[in-house]
Amino acid sequence: MAAETQDAAGYYVWEVAGKRVSVHLSLDVVDRMLAEVMRGFGAVPKRGAEIGGVLIGTIEHGETTIVRVEDFEAVACEYKRGPSYLFTDEDHAAFEQAAARWQPDASRPAYAVGIFRSHTRDGMSLAPEDVELMEEFFPSPAHVALLIKPYGTKVSSAGFFFREETGFQSSTPLEFPFRRRELTGEEAPPRRSMIERRPRGREPRPISPAPVARAQTFEEDYAPEPIPQPAAAYAVTLPSRSRLRSAMWIPLSFVFLLFGVALGMMISLGRAPSSRGDAGDFALGLAVSKNDDNLNVTWDRQAPAIRDAQHGTLEIEDASYTKSVDLKSVDLHNGSIIYRNSSGTVRFRLTVYPQERVSVTETVDWKQ
């Protein structure tokens, strides 16, 4: 078996030795789809909510069938049957409309080539409802299905499925890490802000019946309303004192001056700020608002510590349940996640790392 990044810059090529199907997956799709998957994963305690939809691209028939995945459309699910991606009649109708929108058409180059779904259940195999969707809407042997298995503490994994003489495989022939860094060694490019990505004109949200050219994000559907925010606690980890010892040649008076400045900073940070401006560069703007059955957790994407951070963590304490969500640079720049609480009191603690050996932490409590 072989899987590698090849063919053209910007694609991951999924191939299995001896099989006549090759999938060329756009790395941009990986970046955007992973963000969607992780938002769903963090929305429901313990197991996470699954998301799914339609893969969009082209199919090139030949000795080896080449399926190019250039985009996707997420199709909303009401989750009336739990956190799994299981349809009600209304959900099924929405999926049917999405599949119909992306049938091959001479007026556009891309069309539907299969389905995708995040998989928070045990194992790594298609469920009967996945096979039913493929049989109903994507019956061609060239159509593919993609499963993504998200993890909170390690890199998510994924695998494609396709038809053989006996039907779909019981498990994917080849799993691969579902993140650009592991596939190419490079970080994902920064995503556009939420304001820039809001639907405009004919570009709808996933639940809209109009066609879209890309997947929408959960923050577009659950944009938090501005409300007064509770006071937050701040904590900053400063560089170790060993870095000061290396500068002992500095005149003693200047050393005392530095010590006084540092002491003043630490005292000011130890006080609960009365407003976001008092915290200066260390304010993260962490806030929580209620939206239907979910909590919108947001932070200031323009805060210096957020802009400079390459990664961070969001710790959630919900009664006896605790969860730690790893946040990459692209997640921090998105500025929000959706969380479905199980109790009336939830604590959120956001930690970011804007510099080497420097961390900034902000905590906020939400009470019903």
C-alpha cells in the first residue's frame, strides 16, 4: 500500500497497491473540513457530534480511476437521534437536495463525487446508513466515501472507501493522518476571518437549499450576539529567570530598574482587570454566550497573544466532566467553538503560547 503527496502541489494522493482507484484530495479541503469536524467533535460532551455532507470534484476514467476532491458541502443534521449523523425525514430531504444540486452539469466543472462523514463511533467502517446514501445518490463504482475520525489529544485519522466486486470494504484499505502538517510537513495557511467568510449574495449556509461552492462553518450558523461579559481571570507565564542571569554585566542600577518594572507587571497581572483594556496585550477576550441548546465560546482573534500564538488549549470543566481541546493556529484565528453543556455551571480556560516559554491563560465561568 502507498499513500503520498504527489501529482501536483496542493494535493494529497491516496492510493492502494493493486486497486484501480486513486483519490487526489485537495489540502485546502483537508484544512477546512478538519475545522468543521473538530467543531462538531467539541460540541457534545464525551463522544462529540458527527458531521457529514457531499464531496465535490471530478472523476477521470481510465485504467486507474482518478477521483479529484476539490471542495465539499456540509449538510446539516438536526441530531434528533443523538450525536451520530443519522437522518430524520427532513434531514434526508436536505441531503437529497444537496446531492441534486451537484449533479454533473456542462455549465460548471465540478460535481458530486461521493460523501464524507466524521466518525466518533467505535472502529473505522461505513455504517449501514452510509451505504444506503451511497446506493441511493452515488451508485457509480467511481464514487467514494470518506470517513474522518477526530481525536482531542492526537491527530485525527481518515480513510476512503470505494466499491469492489463484493461491495464496500469492511474497513478502509488505508488510513492516513487528516492534517496538512502530517501530510506535507507544512502548516495550514491562515483562514479568512469569520466576517469575510459570511455568506453573501447567493452563497448560503449548509442548511440552505441554494448551492454553495465551499463548506460553511459553525460560527456562521451560531454567530454570538454581543452581550455584557463576566469578568475573567488572567494568568501569564513569563520567561524563566535564567535569562536574566545571562545579563549580569548590566549596570546594577539598570538591573534594579528592570526588577521594579517586572515586579510592577506581576502585581498588576495578579489583580482582576476591570475591563479588557486593563490587561493590555495579555487579554484574550474569552467570553461565553447561550444560543439555543449550545454555548458559544469566543475569544478576540485580534488580541496580540492570539495573533502570535502557534497553538493553544481550551480546558472545559462541566460538573464532573472535563475535556481538553487542542487548538492550532488556524483554530485560534477562527475565534470561536460551539459546546453543548450538560450542567448549569461550566468553566472554560483558554491557554495560548505567543512566544517560546511564554503562555497566556484566561478563565471564564458560565452559570445558567
